[in-house]
Amino acid sequence: MKRICLILFFLAASAAAFASEPKLISIETSETQMLLYVQENGEVSFYHYGKKFDRPEQISGYRSYRRWDYGTEPPAYPARGGRYFNQAALAVKYSTGELNTELLYEGHSVRNVSDAAVRTVVSLKDSKTDLSVDLYYDAYQKEDVIVTHAEITNGGRKPVVLESYASSAINIHASRYLLTHFYGSWAREMQVKRELLTPGIKSIRSIKGVRTTHTENPSFMLSLDAAEFNENYGEVIAGALAWSGNYSIDFQIDETEMLSVVSGAGTPGADYQLKPGKTFQTPDMIYTFSAEGAGKASRNLHSWARRHYLYDSSMMCPTLLNNWEGTYFKFNEQILKGIIDNVASMGLEMFVLDDGWFGGKDYPRNGSNQGLGDWQIVEEKLPNGVAAIADYAHSKGLKFGIWIEPEMVNPKSRLAQEHPEWIVGEKGRELTTIRTQWLLDMTNPEVQDFVFGVFDSTMQLAEGIDYIKWDCNRHMENVGSEHLGENQSHFWWDYNQGLYSVYRRIREKYPDVIIQSCSSGGGRLDYGALHYCNEAWTSDNTEALSRVFIQYGTNLIYPAIACGSHVSAVPNHQTQNVTPLKFRFDVACSERLGMELQPSDMTGQEKDFARKAIASFKQYRDLVYYGDLYRLCSPYDGDYYALMYVSEDKKRAVVFTYTIRYQGRTLKPSFKLEGLSDDMEYSIRELNVDKSCFWGDGKTFSGSYLKNFGINPEIPKLYSSAVFYLEAR
């Protein structure tokens, strides 16, 4: 016994000495680094995130000269308790009622997880209890992106309650912080707001449960030491949370003017009971740092997403026509086949059948007030089933897609009558509706099986269904789950985990089907959904001028390959605005092109132009999908908007230019073309016009000239636009 005690004593002493030894942890990409430092008392501090410098060990002697009564150095993962009094990433309530946690260093490891990424895991443990936290940092070398999450383990014998469980915390010291974030509403998503942060806490937050990205988005950009947003200059940190449920990203400037950013899925009222022996894994938080302005930050995120995070970005979404704005619920087999004929004649590649094909005999889906939940075909509309429509599309050389909304149920449905226990809501309180529908309880495994079954049975309706548009047209209100019993606060977390579980099952069985994440437009636009879905429907608002602003904001964070943009009719169904057909196509072609405008409503001249524009898009869409994005000017800062995509080898590019406000006779725009090679010569050609608006059309210019002097297309009027294709000679 004495020998055992002696061994244990020496082991404990060695562990204490190891924990107290100062240690630097450097998490590095090609050009950036994140530095953590183990203090003598075992606390792990966050010292630096930014441009890489040589010999990072030089920081080991760093002192901030923070007053002792103003708390500790910023922790790598701040927990509630100890001497740290700023926003906590982790807040735990123990079975004793105690609230404090002190996380101390246990060790760390570094290994390659792929050819592209190096993983660092930092292990922490509470000084008093058996609660531990592992911090994961995956550093993607080429793209300068660091993806981080936390894994919280209850090693004790009793449950603990997680009141806050952020994915990450970073700390930055600059003279000023310009925050770029997003706001909006249905049909007005991803509007851009820029503001200088002031002392206190600024929070980007959604507690809607689902459809959480209409009014906010879990992403941001921070321009450091700057009062103005700049595409090409200055230090910028961009971040995005990969999560489709509730979220909070909190920015706090403390008394020392240091900024902490705490990001995660935990929000008030979403406490989670963690049972003994269980581990809670937070969502991924994605960061990139750019020393070359916001443009480089966007390109980092886009390249990383395409290569490593989006669901199979090699699956290039076809150009398509959706029947929704052409027919709404009023269609039959003959009407749809006529539309398919028109789709094929335009040179498009896919037809998508939207809402209204299901509901069976009892509740046929002839409006939004009934049928959701009953996924049987309406035989009056489609007597030969969906297969007849899909087969007809395939016979015309088209792919076929179809719409579903499997998480929802109408009160007027057989499903609502047969399974009231599957409906989200609290007994004894009114079940509120949005768009005359309720939400199914995705925390319940039986509901998850049902939702998977909806997808699975839809795929069996016809041979060769290529595309599923997955919609979600309401958020959560009056939440409640019969399945969760006393753990109602788990609802916010478990719903989203149930959704992701279904996504994973679908991808195991249907790896090749293209899935669009739609939620009343852009209500589920986040990297969490895009990890399973090929693209997102950016907005229900298809009006071109509105889309300029929506798409500009969206592409600050999300790549164009994942963003659908359609050409629609005029007057526009959402805004009643009337814009020229060319302007509509030129805007839609800067993302993934589709149509809501029905060819039967177009003149012969309009059809000819559309065919030409669609054919042109096919020739350069690889640039839109996989090229590097350069924003040449912002629609928020003037009367024009311009952007371009450049191939990785810099041999090809496509440039989009738009006039978005009325101009006087004397004003003419000029755009310097970014991203080209100084050493290459480029031919420039305007697309889809008989007479070019640029004097240099058809000529060849050096990359140096185009970058430093630029082009000056004559687009003097509101809704004037031009698209230019560049190719190295």
C-alpha cells in the first residue's frame, strides 16, 4: 500500500509540474496563426489570431500589464467562475447547485487529419470536478481557415446542466473594430450592416429554432484598426457558425479595449442536461484571417467550403426551370408537359415540380391550407403519377426535380389527425400556425423516421429523380415535445440534431441526388445545412434589383456555387418592380442560374435572348462556381455594382457590371479588374449583345492595364448592365 501511495504521489506531482510548465500552442495555416499559451497555474490563454510571424516562441514572455483586479488574461475557452468575469463560453450548473468551473491544461496533441488540414486538440479539466473539455482546431493550410469546436465530457457520477456551450472564443486587440453583419426578413435576406463596435456586448442572435437566417445570419466580418470596410486592404477576420438552429455570436469590448468573440449554439432557455459519462459536441465555428481586406477573407471561405465542407461541390447544379411562379398550385399533367417542352427548347437542363402535387384524396394540395404531411399524389392533377412527368422530362433530355416540405404538417391532414403527439406544442396552450401549418417534432426518433420516409418514398415515385427542393416555411413558436418529457429545454438542440441525423441517413442512401436547402427562401442559409445540401435558395424574392443586395451580402460569406438565383416575370411577383430581361439574366447569371419566368409568357425576341444568355452561362459557369470572387464595387457605396470571377490559373475571367440607380449624363463608371495576372494578355468580349457598350470590346489588353486602369463600359441608365468574358492569349 505504501508503494502504491508513493507511486500515486509521484504521478500527481509530475502531472502538476507538467500542467504548471509554461507552454506555447501554435495553430498555423499557410499565412496565419492562432496562439494559445499555458500559464504557470495551468490556465490556457488566447494570445493571438492573425498574420503568422516567425519564431512564435517570442511571445512566451508577453505581458499585457492587465491590472490584477480586472480579471485574468483572456482564456482560450472561458468558463463561468474563477477570476474571469467577461462573457463565458461555458456555463455549468452542477448537481450540488454550484456554478463555477475552472478549466486547466491537461495536455494537447497535433496530427494531420488529411492532406489539407492539421488538427490540434487541447485538453482541459475542471480543477474541482470531473468535467473536461477538449478544444479542436482544424487548420486548413492552403485556404487559411481554422475550424474549431468543443467537446464537453461529464466524467462525474451525476448529471450537470450546460447553461452555455459555445463552440469557440477568440480574443483580439486593435484600436477599433468595424463589424459587418447581416439582417433582413423574408424576401429581404442578407442585408449588410456595418458598425463600429463600442464597449459592452453586441449580439447576433436567433431564437427562432428553425428558419433562423431570415433576420440574422450566424456569420460576420471584422475589419481591424479601420473605420471603413475595404475589399483589398487591411486586416479582416471572418467567421461563420455551421449550425441551423438557435445561435448567438457575442462581441464584447472590455475595460482594456480587448474584443472577445464568443460563438455557439447556446441561447437563453436552451439548457442541456449532460448525463454521467456522456460527451456534448458543439457545432463547428469557422474562421479565416486576411491581411488583404475583405475580398481575400471571402475567397478563403469560398475555396475552403468548395474543397472541404459543402456537400460534394463537384456536383454542378444544372440550369433549371421551376414551375412555382408560373402555375403555383394550379397545374395538371398536360400543363406540366407543355412547360417541359418549353424548358427543353430554351436550352435549360432540368425541370423542377414545386408545391401542389400531393395530399391524396382527402386533402388535395390546392392551396397552402391543407395536405402537408400526406405525401400521396393528387390523382386529379397527375393521373399517371409523378413518374409520367419525370419520364417525359427525361425523354426531352432534361433532369427532373421535385419539392417537399417534410418537417411540416397542416391541421387539415390525415397525419395531424393520426399523430397529434408528433406536433410541436405544449398541451393546454393554443397551437399557433404560420402559413396555416404546424411543425413536426424532430426530437422524436419516430418523426425522424417519418421525415426520412418522406424523402425516401419521394425518390421512389419515379426513376431518376435528380434533385430535391427541401423547404421549411415556418419557425418555432410555443415549443413543446411529448417525447422529451421533463427535458423541454433540450428541444432547441435536439430538433437540429434530429434534422442532421435524417440528412446523414439520406446521404448514405442517396449520395448523388442534388438537394437544395430552402426555407421560405434564405431561412436556412448556413454552413451546417450546406454540409449536407448542395445549395441554398437565397431568397424567395427573385426581383433583380433586390437580388443585387441579397447576393452581395450572401457572397461575402457563402460561395456562388451554393446559391440559387432565378430569372422571373415582370411585374415581379414579390415587389411588382419591372426590370429589363437582360438585367434580370445578368444578375441571375452571377450565381447558379435558373428560371421562374415561363417561356409561354415570353415573346419570340425574349426567348431568343434567353437562349443566348443560357448558352453563354454554360460556357463560363465553371468560373462562377469555382473561380475566385473579386467584388469591384459595392451596391451599398454608390450607383453601381460590379464583380468578377477569375479562374485559379488566372487564364479566364467573367465580369458583371450593373447600374442600380439613376445617373446623370456626365457620370460614367470605371472598374479596375482585380485578380488577373500582370504578365498575361487578355482578350475581352461583351456577351449577349449585338453592339457592345465598351470601346475595347474584341481587343486585347495586358493584365497590368486592366488591373491598374480598368474598363469603362457605357451603362448610363438605371438597369443598364454588361457581362464581359476575358481569356488569356
